[in-house]
Amino acid sequence: MSENILEKIINKKRNKIQILKKDISINSLNDKILNQKNYINFKEKIQNNINQNKISIIGEIKKASPSAGVIIENYNPVEIADIYLKNNVTCLSVLTEEDFFLGNLIHISKIKQKINLPILCKDFFVDKFQVHLSRSYGADAILIILAGVDEKTADELYEEAEKLKMSVIVEVHTVEEAKKSLKYKDALIGINNRNLKTLKTDINTTYDIHNILINHDGPLISESGIKNKEDVLKIASETKIKTFLIGESILKNLENNNIFSILQKKC
């Protein structure tokens, strides 16, 4: 059986982290973390909007993806973050995976120096070392993709993030994963409409899985495949989801995107 895309990314990431761990100690990362003075509570910012019945958008910043190829040729993460800030985006998601998404952790640091928004390190977390690494670059939240790690690793990542006072998005794509995610009581749970193994996108995934998660105390997020404000408003009206992680459909039309018009309005 041939490798799926997720397996390829995860295997390459594991190899890279093992090499990094030989050169960088967690203690040295923690020294950097102690000097970070710009932490912002990612989950709290979204929860505040939910309490006011407002829609939140987590604006994704990425140069490329396996499904779309190169999205932005002249990629400037700080400029994109500034456009998001001016359009009232709630939080940022910064793709830092190097080989398949052409990202880099340094992009988080550069954005944090200029833009006062909480940042999710969007990467493939397979080792608790990465939690310290991402925090040392200024990340406020991490992503745990349940399809990419076993339960023990997911637990370790979650516990390490909690120790560092980082928010966690636990990402699910199936009913089975959604049921498993409920144990992470303080996490945000993201429903990914894109199957990371096949890269096919189906926005109905949000509707199919939402009912499993309806009693989760934390924010729920619909991710991927959201093309316009009508998609957002439809999901918001038919589910309890008020938070959306959106990338390609905004990045392809950053300056005049109608999705921005729904922000800061009660729904």
C-alpha cells in the first residue's frame, strides 16, 4: 500500500525533530520562553467572541500546500498578518512546516514583533519537544492532529502545552476521532473538512461531526473548504460553531474578501 500524504509529512517531520533534538535542548528552549513577553491567550480571545455571539475567523498564513501548490509567489507573512489585523480577524494560523507547505517557525517570531494577535503554530506535532520549540518562537497555541499521532502522543502533547499555558486545537476528521477528542476538556476542537490522507474536501464533514461535539465546553472550529461568507453564515446558523479557520479562499483575494464583512457582527 502506498503512503498517504499525511504519513509522508509525519514521517519526514519525525526525522527532522530527531535531528533537531541532538542540537537543541529543552532547557535552552525554556530559557528563550522565559524571555517571551508577548504571550496572548488564543482560546480566551475566541471564547470572548462566542460569549458575545460573534463570529471568529482564524486567518491562515501559508505560502503553499500539497493540495493547492504555491498559493502566494511573493510571500510576506508579516504583510498578510497586517491585512488580517486591519480586517478584524480574531487570531492567526501560521503554517510552519517546511517541506510541503514551505513554512518556517521564524515567520511566527517576525509576525509577533509587529502584530498583536494570538498565533496558532500550524504544524504536524509528533513530539513534546515541538511544543517547547513553537513556544520559544512566540506561538500561543499548537495543533494536535488525531489522525497523525497515537493516543499516548496526543496526551503528551496536550499535557505539555497545558504546562506552558498554551491553547490547543485538537483536530478531527471522522466521527471516531471526534469521540476521542472529547477527553481534551480544555481544548478547542477543530473539524477539518479536508481529509489529510486523500486531500479531498467536503464541507459536510462539519455537519456530520458537529453533533458528536455539541456538548464540548470549549470552542468548536470548522476548518478548510470554506469558500465565502455564505458558507460561514450557513454553518453558524445550523450548528453551534462560530469559529472558522480559513486560508486559501482568503489568501487568493486578500484585499477585498467578503468574508471579512461578517466579523464583529452578532449572528
